[in-house]
Amino acid sequence: MSRRIQCRLPAGYTLIELMIAIAVSTLVVAVALALYLTITASLRRQVDSRREEALQALDVVRRDIACSLPTALTSTPAFALEVASDAFQASSNADLTLTTATLDSPGAPLAQMQVWRVRYRLMPTPPPEGEVSLLREAVRLDAPSAGTASPTSTLFRGAASFAVNVLAGITWANRWQPTAREPVPGAVNIQLGWRGAWTTETAEAWTVVPSALVLPGPLRRKTGPPPVTSPGP
């Protein structure tokens, strides 16, 4: 008697099962891609918003520097730049103090010009935030409101770095001590950094200082007729 040996092949997937699997996979990929694009767009908006805030803060600093005066009306230097040495700050953060002239509005007459002593530095904000922020502190110097302090302005929250470099002669430096010949620098570069979603972001601004083109009083040449020399024998 012969024996039949039957071999059963494993059952495969039907066409309907394959179509269902492809549809589910496509749906999962579409949802994941939409989620990725949404998160990426949200992070990009946050980056753009933070950059816009940083540029607005730098514009305030830039305008004060551009309007800085070569005299402070006091015994303090008109323009002083140091590297901050506070314990919570990195050694690269700037501490900038300057004398600047402001107007309440662009079309205001020069008679309404105000002279302020302004200081820019990074400081931690009070709790609960406790984050490091770029602050603007100002004190009025001109009469009759001399000594009046303006409320401290928080220009940028969550700052990671604040660097100021000035043109000293033909080189750039992160410190400035005024002299009689050079009370203010000729040009200034300002950089503001913050921690972004992936890396540290940085915005910067440049400005020249028009008052640096004007020599202080003791250095101005006295104009007049040339000296008269007597003829020789």
C-alpha cells in the first residue's frame, strides 16, 4: 500500500489584508509627518519671535550708543565699557555705561533734548522667573531733573550672553576707557545671545558714533591769521 504524503504550504495574505495594511501604514506615516511639520513650524516661529525680540533690544542699545555724548556732565566717564565680573555671569558679558541724548519723539525740538546716564548689563530677574535678562538703567543728568532715575527696563529675558566690542584706533576691543583725545569710540558692535531649541542663537547690530568725529574743546585748533614774522636784515 502506497502512502500519500501531503505537504501544506503556509497560507499567504489575501489582497484585502494587504490593502488594509497599506492603508494603516499610510495613515500612520501621514500622522507622524503632520506632527513633525507642526512641531517644526512651532519651533521656527519661536526662533523667529525670539530673534525679533533680540533685534528690538539691540536697536534700543544701538540708538543710545549712536546718540552718545563725548561729555558726561559729571566727573564720571562719558563712555565706559568693562567685562562683567559678577559670579553668575560669564567673563565675556559686557557692562556698558554711557551718556546719551534722547528726545520724546522724532519730531520734537532740540530744546526738549534730555541727557541720560545709561547702563546696560545682564542681571537675574527676581523670582519666580529667576532668568538672566538684559537690563537698561537710566539716570537723568540735565537740569532741572538731574538725578531722577527712570524705571529699569527689561529689554530681553533669557539672555545667555551680551558682548560689546568697540573700535579702538584700528583694532576691536571689549573694554574702553575714555581719554581726552578719544572720549567715545568711533564704532561699536553689539551681540546678544540666547539658548534656542537646538543651539545658542545670536543677533548683532553695528553702529558708528557721530560724536566721535567731534574733537573735545581742548583739542580744537584755534583759527586766526598766521603769525607775522619780521623780515630779516
